[in-house]
Amino acid sequence: MRRKKRIFLILCAALFLTGCADKPQIKQVKNVEVKEDKEVHKQLYKKAESGVKEEKDESAKIIVLDPGHSGIVAEGNEPLGPGSAEFKAADTSGTTGVSSHVPEYELTLQLSAQLKKELENRGYTVLMTRESNDQPVSCIQRAQVANDAKADAYVRIHANGSTNQSVQGAMTICTTPQNPFVPELYTLSRKLSDSIINKFCEIAGCENDGVWETDTMSGNNWSQVPATIIELGYMTNPQEDMLMQTPEYQGKMIQGIAAGIDSFFE
Ligand SMILES: [Zn+2]
């Protein structure tokens, strides 16, 4: 009997101990898991926080650059402006260098990529509406990048074309004071256009064709931030076309636009 009792007690103790030992173990595992999750979340949160701080310098102005056109043209039509019954092509193929045979979309992307670096060196936060020539982007989608970023300036880079090969010079394009979609942006868009065209022509040394005010550009009409188009020069003019392909003149064009943006914020 004694032996049986002892065995029974040992069995009970064993069950009790293993039972007790198991429970804290499960708890411990669960606790570790929870703890680890919290730590991971904390670390991720810290990372995200520091990332936001690095990217979002409160004092840095945001510039959105739009390299005109693309190697793959966005299909279909879009309203001329928000709520408009008039439709325009979502994008067009642009012009081509009469002598260089370089398509406009290549020149605009090449120049925008260099301009982005120059602006970043000057302390701006810069976003691009496209970074490759295989990316179709419509005019609304381009404007949306500037709107979503709440950009301080939306600068659209294009080169001009004409049936008359002797036509040359640069111009900027903005909306009119009577624009049916964003009339409140006229003053700032005009100031941006003036600042850029004047500095651009001064530094590049090209003919200044001034600011063209029109409400026919859907990319400008869809922008909720100050916007301008700069037409760098005429790719249909053999001399200006070849000049715009030289690294030296590209450097001047970049300095000109960057100085114009600086001057807009002064
Ligand atoms: Zn163009």
C-alpha cells in the first residue's frame, strides 16, 4: 500500500509539475512573440519616422518636373480640364530634331534628369512624372503627380516645332486670368513663367519669345498648383536643334531653369 501510495503521489506530482511547467512555457512563448512583434513594430515605426524626416524637410520647396511626351504615347482622350465637355488627346508623340533626329521625349527626359540633380543640389525636393521612355503618362496623370505632392511649382519641359525651319527661341506657357478651371492660379503661374523664361534666355543666350497665355493646355488646366510649360527651343530649326544636343548648351539650359525657379521663390 505504501509503495502504491508513493507511486500515486509521484505520478500526481509529475502530472502537476509537467502541467505547471507547460503552462508558463506556453505563456512565455506567447509573451516573447508579442514582445518581438512590438519591438519589430517599434523599430519599423522608428525607421518610418526617420525616413519621413529625411525625405520631408519642412523648409524644402517641392518641384515636380514633367518631361514632355514619352516613347510610348498614352492612348485615348481626356477632358480639357476638370468637368469639361471638351476632350483632347491624353498625350501626343511630340516633335523630332530635324538635324539630330532625336525625338522630343528623349531630350526632355535627358534634360529633366539633369535638372532634377541641379535642383536637389540647390535644396529642393524634386519629383518626376516619368523616369523612362517606356512609360505612357497622360496629361491628367502628370498633373496628378504635382497635385498629390502639393508641389510649390509644376514645371513641364518641352521643345517646340514649326513648319517654318527659321523659327527659333524659347517661350513659357501658362493659363489666362479667365481660365475656366483654375483662375486663382493665374498670378503665380504667370510669375513662374516670367521668372523661368527671363533667366533661361539670359543664361542660355537664346531668343526670348516671352510667355504665351492659353487655356488650351490640359496639363496646365488640371494642375492645382502653379504651373508652366517651358519650350526650350525649336527642334525644327537645324541650328537650335543641334545646339540643344550639346552638353555645354544643356548645362546652360539647366542653369537657366534652376535660376528661374530660384527667382520665383525670392
Ligand atoms: Zn512637346
